[in-house]
Amino acid sequence: MKILLTGGAGYIGSHVLNKLGEQEHDIVVLDNLSTGRKESILYGKHVNFSIEESKRLKELFSNENFDVVFHFAGSIVVPESVTNPVMYYSNNTVNSLSIIEMCVEFGVKNLIFSSTAAIYGDSTPGGVCDENSIISPLNPYGHSKYMTELMLESVSQAHDFNYVALRYFNVAGANIDLKIGQSTPNATHLIKMACECATGKRASMQIFGNDYATEDGTCIRDYIHVDDLASAHVLALDYLVNKKDSVSLNCGYGRGFSVFEVIDAVKRVSGVNFETRQVGRRAGDAEKLISKADKIRELLGWQPKHDELDVIVSTALEWEKILASK
Ligand SMILES: NC(=O)c1ccc[n+]([C@@H]2O[C@H](COP(=O)([O-])OP(=O)(O)OC[C@H]3O[C@@H](n4cnc5c(N)ncnc54)[C@H](O)[C@@H]3O)[C@@H](O)[C@H]2O)c1
């Protein structure tokens, strides 16, 4: 298939690109390298510009006859979205609309979108969300992503166009063969930061809030291995092409770990007792977010292979060691 993959130099996009590349699709990666790295693009042809450059975007769509778009490009730091909402609505919502508009104009019928568990916020008692749980984002990042889901829904109803929106929970770890991993500069992801502490890149890390209504007082998240998430994208492509149906699906394992549990796991797996500092809550954080994970298994036949916290942590750690040795 002829594929456009936006954000393919980034963390998740590069792992999906790695899986799609192994299947010998014809792939164009659109990435402006704002947070991605060129070395992470293991397959396909790279075009380096921003989605907001509408003339170049239109040229790209008119020159290539895409069958499907995987849309990963976006801005992803929740606290930054609280202080700079315009940037988030612009890069996540407005730029997504540009991509959707190009799909309509050039007859691209399939799109797979990186959505997020952040759209659920705190409104589900117990924090275990299925796809019908109340949508109530706590921050502009979550709003910017949900607005894109709404646009996709409207456009799919009006045009010969289908989408799968994958609502990722907390993505972590590195490719199981360590071909790629998370190289995002200044990443704010818990497991990545803890591994940076374990390898000496960071002196210490902060823990935001210990007064949540959870067993140990810290936030709980459903951590999913990036290669399992990448497999879900490949299955989503099959689904779109064969079923010609639109759907939003949670991507998580259905179990959660607290911040303390994750930090303990990184200390145990690495054997390094690094320093953590307890600070107050961070704006925009939900207390507990866990996926109800039945629908994606039923609909796509998704079967996770790397769903142990220690596997997630050890691959993240090994990747951090590779980065440190460069
Ligand atoms: N990492 C997570 O845990 C997580 C969770 C839920 C959802 N998501 C979503 O997954 C997607 C990918 O996240 P990631 O962790 O790989 O982030 P990332 O920052 O590593 O990757 C984003 C990529 O998009 C590129 N990009 C950004 N804006 C662009 C633009 N305007 N034009 C062209 N390229 C642009 C960046 O250079 C980068 O390579 C995002 O849409 C994010 O919202 C991520």
C-alpha cells in the first residue's frame, strides 16, 4: 500500500514505521524533526516540513496517490498544553484538520489517528475507562485530540472515508530487538525519565503529588509496550481496508501501576537507587487511568506480547544505555 506516515521520526511513529517497513509497503514519512530524530526513520522516504505548510502538503498529496494516512505528528506534553494551549490546538487540531482536508480532496479513504486516554480525564469513577466512558479532558492536550476525533467522525459520515482512532494509554519501552527506542529530547514520560536517572543522565526526578486517592497516594496509569501498540496499528490497517468501518479503540492492557510502583520497578531492574523528589500535584493530571481493553482484542484480534512491567522497563533501560553510549 502507499502510506503517508506523519510523525515517523518520533517515538511511536518510528516503531509503527519499523513494523510497516518489514511488510514492504511504499511509505512516505512526513516529519519536521521538531521532536523526532532522522536516525529513527528506518524505512521509507522522508519529507521534512511542517504540516502547517499548506502548499507543500497539498503538493505532497497531489504527487503521491496515498491509500492510507497514519497520523502521529503532534505535540504531546500535557503541562505545556496548559501553559501554551494555542500551540496545542494549532499543532494537534488545526494541523489534523489540514490532513483530513487533504484526504477528502485527494480521495484518501483511510486514516489511523493517534488519540489518547487523556480525553477521559477524571470523570469515570474508579478510573477504568471503556470507549463509552464520559469524555472529559482535564487539559488542552486532551481537548485538542478529542476535537480531532470529532472532526474524523463528521467527515467519515459525510464522505467515503473511514478512520480508526487509537486511544493510547501510557506508551513506554523500546523495540524488543532494540533497533529503535524513545529518543525524544526532554521527554516527560515517567519510565523514560526514571531510566535516565538509572543511567546517570539525570541526577534525580520529581514525583508530582502523593495525596491522590490511590493506595500509595500517587497517580495510576496503564503502561503499554510500544511494540504491542505498533502491532495494533498494523491490525487497524487490515480492519480499515477489509471492514471499511470507522471506530475509536482504547489501547491499553487493562491494569495499572502507580508512580511509586514504576519507580521501584526501574530501581529493581537497573539495580540503581536513584534520587526522587516529592513535589506537589501537576496541573492537568488525572488520578487514575486504566483501559478497559476488550474491544480492541475483539475487533482487531489484538494479542499483546510484552505486557509485563519488567519487560517494558528493561527494554526502556537497555535503550537508554544505548543512547548514553553514543
Ligand atoms: N507517548 C505517549 O505515551 C502517547 C500517549 C497518547 C497519545 N500519544 C500520541 O501519539 C502521537 C505520537 O507521540 P510520540 O510519543 O511518538 O511523540 P513524539 O514527539 O516522539 O513524535 C511526534 C513526531 O511528530 C513530529 N511533528 C510534530 N509536529 C509536526 C508538524 N507540525 N509537522 C510535521 N511533523 C511534526 C515530530 O518531529 C516528532 O517526530 C502524538 O500524536 C501523541 O499525541 C502519545
